[in-house]
Amino acid sequence: MSELILCSNCFKDQGLRLTAFNIGIDKNSFCPRCKTKNGRKLNKELVEKLAYSFFVRGTDVHHIYLYDAPVIQFNEQHYKKSNIDVSKWLKDDIKLIEKAIKVGFFYNTPSTWKVGEVEPLKKLESESERHEIVNRILKEYPERILSKKEIIYRLRKNPTNPSNFDEYDSPPSEYLGGNRLDSINLPIMYASQDLEICVHECRVTVEDKLFLATLYPKRDLKLLDLSKIIDEDVTDFESLDIAVNMLFFTGKNTYEITREIALIVNQAGFDGLVYPSFFSLFRSKANHLDSMCGKSVPSISLFKAHTKSQIIQNVALFGRPIKEKIIAVKCINQVLLNKIIYDVLFGPIDY
């Protein structure tokens, strides 16, 4: 183990103190700097980890198509050249970190593909060019067969009659058109093979009455799998894979596009589609659109398998598959929230 240089008690900012305590070494010895014993100790590597967590990940901006775009970065080349403007209670802490690991902090400029400058995405935003890209999606993304041996989960909160199978079908007509894929002309049954993702997707609270239907297909279902990482020999600015993932890792501003994709996939004869859950970013503590050396991680072949493992899949089935006897109910259970855990990161408020 490398030399201990700081401890959690050395910092004034409470967010830094708590982060340092969580990652620090529990050692009953005096801190070489502040001389206290009850703080968690930090070596050079842990101070670097602390700086990355608080100043890089803690200033990561998520706005529309913005991904993996922290406002602040640090490196050794900027030592004694820091130019960020932070709150007064952080100024001494910044100097302490700079001196301890010989780095400087500076404002980061993200690659423009991270803010939506991706050609297929821009075409999807254009009504006149959208069909060109949707046709590419139909051609370049693979089929996935949901077999009769598989099960999927459908969670309902506060249903009127939880034992009625119809409660777990696609919503009634008056509720259509408000979610990511459904529209007035196309009901969607949203489901998943991941129970925890079902809970997240339904935005449940401890006051909700929750019921889970375990479902299975009565025949093999043909789905278009938009959760796959497709092989591409293009730049990140030309990537269809990045464009599609930005659609699903973004909020309501892309719903018009995803609904039209669903309509066209339905017209092409598919029973539904598989798509990446927005909550993949939080469940796996990873960002599918992370970058390394200016390139998106999925575009680097060495990391494709790892990235794929971090994507949680949702299932969208077209029509009313229970009413149409395409999907059958295996059983229904009440679900109780037994434990809730929040894993938080801290960051500065001024920079």
C-alpha cells in the first residue's frame, strides 16, 4: 500500500468529507496532515479517486442528448494552473488536493457528438428524413425471438382489480400516447425480464399497492432488438448505434421519434421490440455512451462485451397480447418494497 497522505477529516466541504470517508482506509492511526485518528485515511490513488468522483462525475451534465460530459476535469499538465471558480468553502480543499497529487483543475469541453451532433440522430429529428434512418434500423438491428419457454414481468401499481388478467394487458385507449412507444393507433404492453427494472420503470413509492404478473408467450414472438450494439465502421458522429441509444437514454423530447419507430416496426411484421432501459445507466453505474480518448467506449471492440453486459433490456409488445391470447398469465403476486437503498454522489454547486 502506498503512503497515506490525507484523511477524510482534512476537508471542509461535507460532500468531500463523506466521499473520502466512504472510500478511505479504516486505520486507527494519526493522519499525517491533520493529526486526527478517526478519519478514514487516503493514499495518492484514493485522493485521485476522490477528485474524480467529486469534481468530474459530480459535475456531469445530463441535458437532452448530453452524455458523459463533466464540466470539470483535472490532470498533471494543469498543475499550478487551475482555473475553475468554486464556492468559498471549497477553495482550501481544492488547493489541498492539488498539492497532494500534483494536478490542476480546468473546464472540460465535450466532443460535440455527445450533445447530439450525430448524423443519424439529426435525420431522425427531421420528419422528412426520418424514414431513411428507421429503414436502416430495420435492416441493421437483429431479430430476437422471445420463446415459449421464457417469462417476462409486468408490474402494475394500484390496479382496480389486481386478480383480473386484463389489468396486465396494454392500457385502455384513453391512456395511450403518453409513453415512450405507445400511440393512439398502437397500444403497447411494457414488460421486462428484470424484476428490479420493472419497479424502477413504474416509478413506485412505498405507498403504492404493487402487483406483478409473470407472463409467458403462447408462441415464439419475433422482436426487433434495439438493445444490441451493432458493428459499425464509422466515426461516433456517424454512428447509428449512438443515435438509437440517445433516443432511449433521453427523456420525453424523443418520444415522437420512438413512437414512429414502433409504428413502422409493427408494420414490418414484428410482434414487438426490445430496447435499452433508461435505468441501465443507474442500475449498472455505467454510461453506455462513456468515452475513452475521445471515442465512445462501445465503438472500441475490446469493450463491446462489457458494455453489452451493462444494458438492461425492456420488452415492448404490440397490440393487446393478453386479450389476443398471444401472452398468457402464469401467476400474479403482490410485491412489497422491503428495502430501499440510495447510492449518491456529491459534487460542487458552483464552478
